Amino acid sequence: MSSAPAIVPTDRSTASPEEVLSRRLALTGTIALFVLCLAWELWLAPTGRGTLAIKALPLLLPIAGLLRYRLYTFRWLSLMVWLYCGEGLVRATSESGTGALLAWIEVGLSVLVFVACALHVRQRLRAAKAAQ
């Protein structure tokens, strides 16, 4: 019977350079996606009265976990970010002009966050397995 590898908590002092890079990419991408969503719906190409800006609020939740290297945060953020990718794809193909450009940027940032989170989880699991 095999057991799952124990995940060793990581912080800045014990993180490998690859883990630090993937965390920085995930954190930077999440903050950039938050800023993009706010700017898009409030100033750049608002639809309606700017009420869609509320879509940016869930992106504030993972920031503390990313700063603390919480593996669980990387895992659920890698799933949550697909909602933003889906919205970006729908709006990129249905809008024109500035809205379409902003939507493609949202798709790119969403994919960046996903890749960074997936890499980070993979690196941490590999490190935990090697520690056994």
C-alpha cells in the first residue's frame, strides 16, 4: 500500500529557485489579472454601469496563500483561473475593438497563472517525493 508523499511546508528560506520563480509568476499573473479586470470594467471598455467589475474580487482571495507558499492555494487557483479564461474566450470572439483585445490579454494572463501554478505544484510534489 503506497501512501501519498508528505508535503514539506515551503517558505522563502527553503524554496528552490524554480519554486520561487513559479510563485512569482503566479502571483504577478494573478495581480495583473485583477488589475486588468478592474480597469476593463471600470475605465477601458465598461459594459453597463461597471457592475461586472465584481468579477475581479475572487482574485484577491489567493494572494495571501501565494505569498505564504500554500500548496492548496496553488491547486485551487489553477482550477479557478479557467473561469477567467473561459470568459476571455467568449468575449474575445463576441466583442470587437478594445474589448476583444482586453479579452485576449485576459486569456493570456489566465494561461500564465495556470502554467505557473501547475509548475509550482509539480515542483513541490517532486521535492517532497525526493525528501522521502
